[in-house]
Amino acid sequence: MLLVDADAQRSSSIWLEAMESQMPYEVIQSPDDLLERIPDLTAGCDHLVVDGPAGLSEATRAILFRTDLAIVPCQPTGVDLRSASDAVRLIRQAQSVRSGPPQAAVFLSRAVKGTKLLDEAISLLSKTGVPVLSSVIHQRQVVADTFGQGATVWDLSGRSATEAAKEFEKLFKEILGMLP
Ligand SMILES: Nc1ncnc2c1ncn2[C@@H]1O[C@H](COP(=O)(O)OP(=O)(O)OP(=O)(O)O)[C@@H](O)[C@H]1O
Ligand SMILES: [Mg+2]
């Protein structure tokens, strides 16, 4: 697997460095470079994962023109639901230009169990027409701690880390199952 870090804050590649991970990565941020380099990079690995920038920009469009699958994490708050539907709009534009791809899905992230907002979010998101994954990632301190610890939830101990790891495993399986 190869990670392309397209976020100006470089959080995913800084995290990989902190973990001393063996996973290769490239920092590519300009829309032109993303558009031109993703195809060649894809040819050299089994999976290429692009961490997109915050907000919607030309870089996001470039990524959507070159990838098979777009995954949109969404927090169950009004403002995040709005951003998710803006992201879905960009995805639809790319699907129209490319006559099909990228496939897309939304999943709920940082959800708090048993809140009314969560159920409302799921029903609102399903109206966007993009599938909502059944996997939900809940809000947990241990997830917030991973970056600072230079670790993943699989490296950290305790029940909360194990539960978070299970949620991420379910999410990854669901995402891999969508790949063409
Ligand atoms: N499940 C979770 N539980 C608790 N904190 C979380 C969880 N997921 C993410 N966070 C925290 O929320 C913050 C933003 O998370 P993250 O960087 O993954 O979001 P992002 O969507 O990539 O944001 P951006 O759009 O700014 O790149 C981080 O501080 C992270 O630790
Ligand atoms: Mg990010």
C-alpha cells in the first residue's frame, strides 16, 4: 500500500513518521501533481490511499478524477452533514465527467452512542444518494491519543483501544468489499 498525503497539514505522513512505519508515502498537494502522478503511482502498488485535504478544493477534484473509490467521513453534527453533502456534490460531478467512477460511500465518525443526532444523521445522509456504510466509528479518547503517542489503536492497550480497533477493522473490511 502507498499513502498519498494531499493535506497541507500533513497529519497522516507526520503520524507515519512518528510510528516509524514501513508504509511508503508521498506528499503531493498541488492539483496538477495529483492529477498527473496518481496514475503512475497506482501502477506500482496494490492499493493507493489518498488522504484528501480539509475542505473542498481543486485538489479534491483532482483526486476524484483519478480514484476508484471516494470515502467521506462525516461527524454527526449539522455543520459536518452540510460539508458531507458538498463533498457528495463534487463526487457526483466527477462521476458525471467520468461516466461512472469513482464509487463513493459516507461513514459516520466520532459518533456518540445513543444520541438522537446520530439517527438523524444517518437518515439525512442516506438522502444524498451515496451509500452510508453500516460501520460507525465512535468518539473515544484513545483514538484522539494515537497521533500524540505515535501509535495506532492496534498498538495501544486497554478495552477502549480493542473496541476502537474492532470498529476500524469492520470499516476497512466494508471499504475493501466495495473496491472493483
Ligand atoms: N473516533 C474518534 N474519537 C476521538 N477523537 C477523534 C476520533 N476521530 C478523530 N478524532 C480526533 O479529531 C481530530 C481530527 O481528526 P482527523 O485528523 O482524523 O480528521 P480529518 O477529517 O482528517 O480532519 P481534516 O479535515 O482537518 O484533515 C483529531 O484531533 C483526532 O484525534
Ligand atoms: Mg485529515
